[in-house]
Amino acid sequence: MKKQAFLVQNIQETLALLSVDPFQPRLRTHKLKGELKDSYACSMGYDLRIVFKFVEYEQKQAILLESIGTHDEVY
């Protein structure tokens, strides 16, 4: 249970940072290649990643989350 609570908190903190500045150095955001070439990924610690795209929603730029998981799960 403690690990799960830590993961929830980690995800919430990362999403908060992502919503303010997706290219904040702490997130290590980078553009992906290959099949995911239209997407970006950011780090949530050593082995956790969020894969996302920039989209337009109601005439504003938004972030569409595509995947959250370990490095191997999301790539």
C-alpha cells in the first residue's frame, strides 16, 4: 500500500509540473521517435514515464496523456 500511495503522489506531482511547464528540466521531457514520433515523454523518477501529445482543445493548447508506466511498458 505504501508503494501505491507513493506512486499516486508521484503521478500527481508530475502532472502538476507538466501542466505548468512541460519542458521543465526536472521532467526530462523529450520527443520520441519511430511509431511514437508525434509524442513526447517525461520522467517520473528512475523508471516511470508519462507519454503524451500536445493537442488543441477548445482553441487552446492542451496535453493528451497517452500512457503512464515503466520504461518498458510505455515504449
